[in-house]
Amino acid sequence: MNLNKNTKILIVGLGLMGGSYAIALKKKGYSVGCITRSRESVDFALEKGIIDYGSTTPDPAVIGEADLLVFALYPHVFIDWIEKWQKYLKPGALLTDVTGVKTSVVYKIQALLREDVEFIAAHPMTGREVYGVKNSTDAIFREANYIVTPTAKNTPEAIETAKRLGEELGFARISQLTPEEHDEIIAFVSQLTHCIAVSLMTCNSLDRLEDYTGNSFRDLTRIAHINEDMWSELFLLNKKALLNEMELFQKQFEKLRRSLEEEDLETMKAIMRQSTERRDAFDRG
């Protein structure tokens, strides 16, 4: 399918990300509906003009009218949904997602799907430390990355539609990776950083940290305000890659710790210089 203003878009799971998608797409003139469990979320989204219609159950009529479906669900819920409700999908419908891991999800969904519909996976690399449609905003897309992760089962048309969706949402950069490449990179740039933030936030029992800390602690622990259900599931689904990145981090931290213990100033400074150089390159990029 080609994405155009006649495309009917259905968001399945109207939380922070699903709501943000809906806001951006409505601004672009698309017809946007939702299926989500919370009546309060549907009513709020209708009142604010975030969606055109919504349902709290997998309504066959609502599902069957959608040309493009965006799944903003936990991975296990997404798989369960496909098993139960794909029978109502319109022939030729295109499915995409916002899931933070790919290898353990994409191939399973594609194996489950009917032959007359297609799933093209994508990952919006953005978010907030708050939840729910009431906190949704399309502003989170403006400086963010959007990764499309096709497999051999995907058609060129679906890949281009997924990229076009990223453009319509307002992402700053759009890239393409295999599911395996995606998970290896995400283990480092996203999952490991959450592990570090959580560990830093919980390794010391000092009370009233807010009275003593500066911006460095606030910046490093911003993502420590974490959805334990979602992130624990994502960690387990990407266990091998994440454990590898945790081991690499542990080795580097131990090298820094040892240089301090031994008062090895040259090694300490060399690590800091490398860090500064890589951060400068990152900022220029």
C-alpha cells in the first residue's frame, strides 16, 4: 500500500507513543482511530481531537476498515493480539509497530500472519519519563531517530511506506537495519543506558538526594524513572545482546576503577580523552 491522505490509520494501544503518533498523523490530515483498553483514554483522545474514533475492544468493523495499523503494545500482548484478531484485518492491510526489540518479535509475527497482509517493523527512538495518552506529544519526534527493520519477507513498497510514515511523523533521521543489527545496537545505546541509570539510582541509600545533587546526577538518572513491566520484558527478549554490552561496560568501568586505585593518572586521562573525542564526534553528528 502507498501512504496517502485517504489511508485509514488505526493505532492499537493508545498510550504515550500511540497517542503521539495519533497527534502527529491527525495534524497531517489522516483519519486516525484507536483500539485501547481504557475508556478514559478513548474519551480523552476524542475530546482533544487526537483521534477520530475509538474502541475499547477489538471491534471487527474498526479493524477491517484500517489500511495501516500501528501496534503500540508490549511484545507479548502484540503477539497475542495477532493470534486472536488478525482474522478481521482487511486483505492488503499493512502493519507496523513501535516495539523496542525486533529479533524475538518480528519473525514470530511474520510467521503468524496471513499471506494477504504484511508486517513491516519500525522503532521510534524516543519517549518520555511519563506515561499515557494524556502525556503524548508529537514534539518528541522532532530531533529523534526512526529505524525501519525489514526482513526478506518485506516488499520494497512496505519498506518505503514505513519510511514515509517516519517522515510524516516528523522524525529527524530515518535509517534501516536488520532486526539483528537493531537489537545489537539497541542493547548498547538504549537498554544498557537504562541499566546504568537504574543501578546508579539504587546503589546508594542516601535520603533526599534532590537537596544535594547537581545537573550531572539529574542528567544521568533521567531515565531511571522506568516502567518496570515494559523494560524488564524488553531486557529479557534481548538478553544475549544486553548481557554482552553489560560485560563490555563492566570491563571498562573496572579499568577506570583500577587506574584510580593504582593512581595511574595516564590511563585515567587516556580514558577521559577517548570519552571526550567520542562525545565530540557524537555531538557533531
